[in-house]
Amino acid sequence: MLDIYTPEYFMKQAMLEAEKAAQSGEIPVGVVIVSHQRIIARGHNVVEQLGDVTAHAEMIAITAAADYLQNKYLKDCTVYVTLEPCVMCAGALRWSQVGKLVYAAADPKAGFMRYGKELLHPKTKLEYGILESECRALMKTFFTDKR
């Protein structure tokens, strides 16, 4: 039996969210949160739309997932995000005790890994590089078009 619910499948779903952000003039970051092989929350940047510097894709999705689960903890969830989370979002992921974080492209300038995996909850598993080149291309195209 073919399992369509692979990490690549979920990252492609996150990429669809990133594309929505780009179409709205937002930095193209997208997220899906998965629980038991089912997407329970989606999010993309709405910082410009809301005029809120905290309206990052991860923050939107964390809030939606907690609402869906009726629980502030996301211990059994995996977060798929197109770009390495910033320190603020890593903190929110820590407090939500997310089970696993998977990000595509590294963000050497603003990503949390500048400070280390210790920003995440100690039990959070970390994986990166899934569809990295495709997600990096989304960012490059967005910023090339902006300039």
C-alpha cells in the first residue's frame, strides 16, 4: 500500500501555505501541524495583513492546533514549516511542547539554530532539509520580485 502521508507530502502542504503568503505580499513562510497523520492546523505569515509582528505562520498554526485539540500542549504533533523558525516561534514551540519540528530551509540570519536546539523543548525531535531547495526557491523568487 502506498503511503501518501510522507514528510514530503506534508512539507508540500506547508509550501501551499507559503504560496498564499507570497500572493498576499507576505514573506512566504507556511506551516502545517500534523497529529496522527492528519493535518489539524495550517498557517502562513499574516504580519503585514494584521500589522502584527507576532503574526508569523508558526504562531497562527500553533494557536489553531491548540484550539482544535482543546489543549495547549502539542506533544503528539509534528510541525512542518518551510523556513527555520525564528527565536520567537521556537519559544512558542517550546512552550507548546511540540513533539517534532521539521523545517525545510535554514535561516542563518534570523533562525533559532543560531542559538541552538536548546531553545526547543528537550523532548522535541528535530529534522530539517525536507524539500529545502524548493522552499529556498520560493523565498528567493519572492525577494527577487520585491526588488
